[in-house]
Amino acid sequence: MLGASSRHVAVHDLLTGVTSPTIETTFDFGGRRLALSDVVDGIVAGAYERHGLALYSAATGEPRWRVPLKRVQHVALSRDGRLAFCGVEQGPLAVVDLEAGRILRTVRGAKAVYESHYDPLALMDSVPLVVDADGAPLFTLARTTFAILAVAFAPQLICVSESTGPVRCIRLSDGSEAWRYVPSAGSHVLDLAYEEATSSVMGVEWPYQHGGPKSLKRWSATGGVVESEHDIGQPFEHCFALSGRALVLSDGRILDTRTGMQTGSFE
């Protein structure tokens, strides 16, 4: 798991509780500009204003390469951990080879790419949304609002949350809607994850209109029934980890997603 403030990044091992020494990078706060690849043992850091995209050794913090790719807003890794999909504001998405440190290709009209870890499938954040199989379009999805907030793949399913809109769970076999969760007025779901052990989809819901505590929700992946809900306070940022078993909060708490109870912490 990566933790960061502007420019400074550390890696925290949730299994051992060990945090690596902090390293200085070109990362600047905002967007989703950090990723960790075990395959190349590197930290990918993007920047908006300058410095471009860079790869740092996760072990030593030494920079390996830099690509002059500015205004990076979103970084996601391919399923094999060897490519970075880099969404750029007002520009084409860049596909970067992490070992060679070069842009392989660009994709116009796409803000982000999310790949499944179960099948050779991906969702492209474009207009309309496109789900493809091995690079060939499988089906398209109409947007319900203006922006994607989170995506989570499950076996034969994909869940998508949109800003000010619903969470939709779509069957990958034909693009039909399996279920839909509509948050209460003035709320939306910021993050999504799938936990294979319980066949559950989890999300963090936030009352964006008036502010207030965020909640950790869990749905049945097949039926969309809300199985549990836990108040998690008001952390600024959060992410799912350990294949959906943990929720890590920017205030240092680590929560069990099944119980909502704190199981650990980090600085």
C-alpha cells in the first residue's frame, strides 16, 4: 500500500506492519497519480504541473526513468503490472511500458482504463463507456452522469460508480444490468472493491452535498442487497487493500471491511 503527501511517498506493508523510509518523488497532490508495481518493484508517480511521469525503486527510492507526460490525473496498472494507463487532462490517455520507460501508444477520448484481474477484460472511461476483451470492443455502456468515480471487477460482473449517480453492476456476458444501488440524495460512492472470499462488493459512500461522516457499505455481488453498513468518520482519503479485506484511511486507521472494526494503524 502507498501513502503519500505532496512529493513524499512511503510503502506500508499491511501484513507485517512495516513502513518503508519516505522517499521524495515528483508526485503532486490531487487526482490518483500513484501506483505500486510488484512486478517491476517500482513506484509510479505522476505530476500535474511539471516533472512528468516517473518510476522509482520501491526498495531504494532511486529514480529509474522519467517520461515528459504532464497534467497526469489518473494512473492505473495493467493486470500483469508491466504497463501504466495514464489519464491526462485535455489529452489522450498514454499507455506506458514500466520496464522500458516509454509511451507505447496513446488513446484519444479516454480518461482512464481499468483492467479485470479475473479475465482479459477492461473498461475504458470514454463516451460512451466501452468494455473490451483483449482489445476488441465487447459492448458499450451509456453514462448516467458526467464522471466515473470507481470501478470494480468481479467474476462475470463489473460495478461502476458515477459522480452524483448510482452504482451499477453489469453482467459481462451481455452488458445487461444485474442490479443498481441509488445512494440517498446528495450522496455518492467514492470507492469500490470486490472481496472474492465473501462474493461481496464494497464501497465508501460520502454525503458530498452537505458533508458529514462517510460510510462503508457492503452489497451481495449477485443480488445487490446491502449486507452491512459502518460509519468510518471523515477521513480525507481511503483505499481498499488485501483483496478487499481491509480499508485504509488517510488518518492512519486500518479497518476490517466485514466488521468495520479497526485492526491496525500506521503513521
